[in-house]
Amino acid sequence: MKKLIIGAAVATIAAGAFAAACSEVKDCAAWDVKFNLKTLTPKKTNCGKDACGESLGSVYYLDSVSRKIEGYMWACEYDCAESDEYYITLWDKKNKKAVVAYSAEETQTVPVPADDLLVYGKKATKVAGTFVFEGLMDDVGDEAFNITAAGINGKFQKGDKCYIKSLSGYAAGKVKLYVPTAKTPKGSKGTLCEDPEPVDPCEDVLLRAATFCDACCWETWCDDTYDYGETLVPAAGTWSMKYNKKVSKGTKSMSQLIPSYAL
């Protein structure tokens, strides 16, 4: 299990407590986390026909899109003074896609240095913090989420169980490009004496993009010099975290709380 870095938070996790959202311990803390990001997505364009009238096929270029990414951060055996790390899982509800993957065996953890989390104001009633979600992976093991998020005017709960109640602000960095997968067309069903016709699988998406200097001489995306092989693209927007009392009771496992496509 790869450990990942974050700039600030208040959470800790008991070693070996993988599958449950704190179902076997009393001191659980969980937060809803949401990101509203402007980023990039593939858009299809046809390349026309050659001199003989044969199709030159199609390619995909990049264009802007809004993505909502949400999920949970949670901690077991939570203790503000000894906060160390927490679990995290995120997903894209619209596209039904895991962004930061969750599994009972390979739950991703994030170390938490609490020094970057500041309480301020005349009566010490507000919270500010900067979070660096770095190197978080998706369900195929690719780096998928590399975002820095900062917030001020957050609220916190004082007392024996001191924790962040809410915090929000702005976020920027890179996320893995979401490429919709085309469905393979269905072949004929066949008959008793005739086998179904074979079906060729859909071709891979041909993605094109130009760097800043390459774009000075750009003419068309159908030029294969613009083949794009990267997976992370720029993203910027807003984010929030909010304490979830119901999930923090720890009566359900995380696999019961998150969508099946995010498992």
C-alpha cells in the first residue's frame, strides 16, 4: 500500500482496520469531501474523406468540462493530538467512475501533518488549512488525483473530540483524464445451423493535444504529430469537507456506503 501526502487535516487510522468505516471502534471521524472542478475531456471530430472518397476516420481533441468528484475521508481511533493518517476514496457520480479507488485490501491512506492546520480569530473560532492530495490512484493503478486545496473560515468542534466541522475553499492541480469507453457493437445472434458473425472490438480513442509552442503551427487535429499519451490534465475549482455524524457512528462498513462502481 503506497502512502500518500497531504498538507493538513485532523484524522488517524488504527493499523489494519481496512474494511470498516470504524465499525469495530468507538472513536470514528468521517467527512464528506466534494470537488467541483473545471478540467478537460475528449471531444470527437471527423477527419473527412480522401481523394477517393474514403473516410479518414475520426480523432478526439480536448475541450473544457465540469466534473463533480465526491467521496469520504475517515479515521478510526481518532485522536486530535495524535492525528497521523486517514483513509480516502473519491468517485465521479455522473460518469460512474472511481477516481480514488477503494478496496478492503488496498485502501489508500494519507499521512497528516497537523502543523499546517491553523485555528485563528479573536476567540479562536475559525480554522484555515492547506491540503495536498498527491499521487492518489484509480482502480487500474494509475495516478489519478493530484490536487492542492486550501480553505479559510472553517469551523471546528471544541471539547474532548476536537475535529473540523467544515472547511471549504479553492482547489487546483491535475486529475486523470476521463475517456468514455465506446461499447463494442453486437453481432448477429445466429441460428442452429449458422454461427453468429464475428464482431470487431471498437478501436481505441485517438486522442490529440498540442503543447503551447506546437499550437503556433496548428492546422488540424487530424495531424498525428499531436498524438497525446498523457493521463493527467489541469483542473481548478472549489472544494469542501464537512463532518458526517451518521457515518462517524461507524455502524456500516465503507463498502456499504460508497457506490458499487467505486469499489
